[in-house]
Amino acid sequence: MATTEAETTPRPGAAGSTPLLEVDDLHVEFRTRDGVAKAVNGVSYTLHEGETLAVLGESGSGKSVTAQAIMGILDTPPGFVTGGEVRFRGQDLLTLPDEERRAYRGRSISMIFQDALSALNPVFPVGWQIAEMFRVHEGLSKKDARKRAVELMEQVRIPAARERVNDYPHQFSGGMRQRIMIAMSIALDPDVLIADEPTTALDVTVQAQIMQLLSDLQRERNMGLILITHDLGVVADVADKIEVMYSGRIMEQAPVLDIYATPAHPYTKGLLESIPRVDLKGQELSAIKGLPPNLTNIPAGCEFRPRCPYAQQICQDSRPPLIEVVPGRFSACHFAQEVLEGDIQPA
């Protein structure tokens, strides 16, 4: 019997453990003058203590919007959560009044934003901004809060933290500003940390340092860590599992090594083939043809069909559900098994 999109499928996760964070069938839309943009369409994933989840996809795939919905910081209007649940330790955050929801931000779930220079206030010293977290949320005195701020700056490996605590954001490099953002995000010892494109606009060496810092902090504090990125190469060494998003849906989810070795979705395969490799020096990089769909007019059938080299009639007639292809591997493709086994040719 054919599987329908409405049928539920098992989700990967740590066997025998209770999820720290559960996103279940989340839907988010933006109501604009040009129509309703369906930014997130039934996203589901789980995160456990000490686990690192990477959420990958092109710009506009719904990665950051999902994170904003989890945090409860969508601009409403035009953004609205129209369905689903976001459960933190079993509590559905979407059902809470705003005041109760705010209590979870920073202390239970925290977020590192994409552009540190924009996220930091340019008129206050960075130490004051970090210390404010302790003054507001823990009632510390200015002296004690400043001391904690210096300790955090040292923990995120900012050189001469005691001397630089009174410096302003513009006096730091991009990598150092990102470390300041990380310090602010972990100030209240959250259980879940969401890092939205934490290495954007940084050079390769600094990228590696930031990713190593996040990995070290996650391991020391046993946090659940969600890394949002468009770069498969950034998360290869730090993620436990990967969710690949396209057009507001999860196209594939699997353990990190499985994704890199044998992708089970044409979109994931295309992303991997676009990454430079040292063993293919001199060869022209492959690219995914076309552009992501307009979210106010998502095509019928498979969202990736207009760009997929393997698309057939069924891809236009029916939207493939996210199903388990092999144990622990999920793909939303009618030909997932063939893609996984490398037994498929362009149509």
C-alpha cells in the first residue's frame, strides 16, 4: 500500500532517552502583500542532551525561521505559527502565555544570531552587555555581574579579557565579536543552544576556531546544540546528525557520517557535489541548477522537482513523505532507495 503524506513515521533519536527538545509538525507562514509564504511546512526533529544537530539548506529553506519559532521571536505580523508543537522537556512552549514563554529564553533555550555586529548594541561596552544578563536575570550587583562577565569572556577565549571588558563592539574583530555573542548566549547556562550561521563572513581559520569553541562548550555543559548553516563542510567534524531542509520541509535526516558517505536525496547529493574536494583538484564543481521555489507558490508534487535531474511523472503528481529508507535514515524522495544505492540515472 502506498504511503501517504499524512501518515506518521518514526523519528530518529537516542534510543531509550527522553528528548530535550522536540519540534513536531511545525508550520510557519508569512502573510504578505504578495500572498501567503509557507516558510515552514511540517518540520519535525528531536534533540537530546549532549547532542549536536546540524540543520542545513540554502538561504530561504526555513532553517532560521524554524529557530525563531522555537525561540518565540517571530515578528508577528507578518509571521505566524499555524500548526505543530515545540516541546522543551515535554512542555509545549507554543501554548504558553508570552510572559511564561519569555522565562525560557536565555535560561532554557538560547540563540547565537547570525550577524554579531548587528546583534550587539554599539553604544555599550561588551562587558556591560554581558553583565546585564546577570543583573536582570539573577539580580547580581554591578561588581559581581562584571566579574562574571570577565569570567565568561575568558571562557570563550578572548585574550586580555580584563583589559577589554570596557571595549565597544566595533573595537573587536568579527571572530572576537562572535565570541562575545557566544558568551552572552551561554551566560544563563541554557540546556539548548541554537547557533544560526555562527561562522558567516569569517575566514576559514576563524571558522574552525569558532566551531571548536562551540563543540568544547557543548561537551563541557552537556548542552543540546543546534547548528544552522548552508555549508556542509562547516559541521562535518562536530555534528551527530543532520537535517537537510528545502522549501520549508526536511528532505533528509541521518547520522552525519551516513549523509556524507551515501546521501539518500537528490538535493543532499547536489549539495555534497558542490563542495570543493582536495582529491578532485582541477575538476569543475557541480552546481544545482535553477533556484529555490517562491514560497507563495510552491510547485505541486515534490518541491525539488523543477531542479532535480532524476524527476519523473510521479514527482509532479505526488509529494513524497519523509519515510525511513533504512534504519536511522529518512528521506522525502520517491526514489530514495535508488539514490542511496547509487542506482539511478538522470531522467
